[in-house]
Amino acid sequence: MTTLTDRPHTALLVIDVQNGVMETAHDRESVLANLVTLVDKARAAGTEVVWVQHSSDELPRGSQTWEYVPELVRREAEPLVHKLYGDSFEDTDLEEVLASRGIGSLVVAGAQTDACIRSTLHGALARGYDVTLVSDAHSTEDLSAYGAPPPAQVIAHTNLYWKYQTAPGRTAGTVETAEVEFGVEAPA
């Protein structure tokens, strides 16, 4: 349904599944298994896989912590977007990458739930994209020592509110990995 013109295609957006981010991620192994499944499903259906990679003081570009986890290997032809901010659209070429491929619908997975995932979900919806969050394919670290709820609650809350998110002319919601069906494109 996207409000973006001539953008009938869908992409899987894999956000920040980097060594330093996933090192202490909640339910790491299960989330990574679901991410591998999603990437495989997208590739098998001919759906674009777009990778997003964060850089910061904790994730210096080119470092081992900055690299994607070894379980996920990006293919050379798959776009890689480098970012410095939570929202994957902010000061990056993500919009250009998606526009050039006619993408108006995003399936979002990765890390961290309470930072880059949330920021990107809202950034995409505000920019006119249809945005589906894969409810069992995102994670975060335990920040309860700083006053945050435990990670399972952060993830559950994000899934709850995104499931019911709405915006004029756009769709949002959640789906589990097993329910994701790539290759079913929106009408042009």
C-alpha cells in the first residue's frame, strides 16, 4: 500500500547484526537462526536483501566488533548501507538504494530493538514505506542496570506496539519468521 509512487517491491532490511552488537544480545542463537532463515528465504524468492552497518566509538569501522557476525554473509551484489545514527535513513544512502530498486515495503530484522530497530521502523513509516517487523528476529542487550526493562520485555513491548502501528496509506505490523513470505509483491 506504500505512499511511495512506483515502488512495488519489498526488501529485507538486516540492521546492525555485528559482532559487537550481538555479543551479549538476548536470545542470540535463536535470533541469529531466524535471521539466517530470513536471508535464505529472501534470496530464494529473489527479494532484495539490504544490509545496514553501524559505526561508532564502540564499533570502529574495520574492527572485529564492527564486522557482521560470521553466521550472516552478505553477497557482493547486495547493498550495504553504512550509518552513524539510529535511524538507518539518517544521513545515509538508504533511500537512494531503495528508490533505485523500486522498493516501497520493508521487512525489518536485526539489532538493537530499543535503538536502531525502533528508530528505523519509525523513520521508514514516516517516509512513506510499509514496514513489517519480524517479531522473533530482533534483539537487544540487557540495559536494566541503567533503568531499562529486561531485554525480553523490551522486545515484547516493541512487538506489541508495532503490531498495531498505523499511518495513512501505509501498513505496519509484525510477523514471525515462519510466516514471512517473500515474493508476494504489492500491486504497482
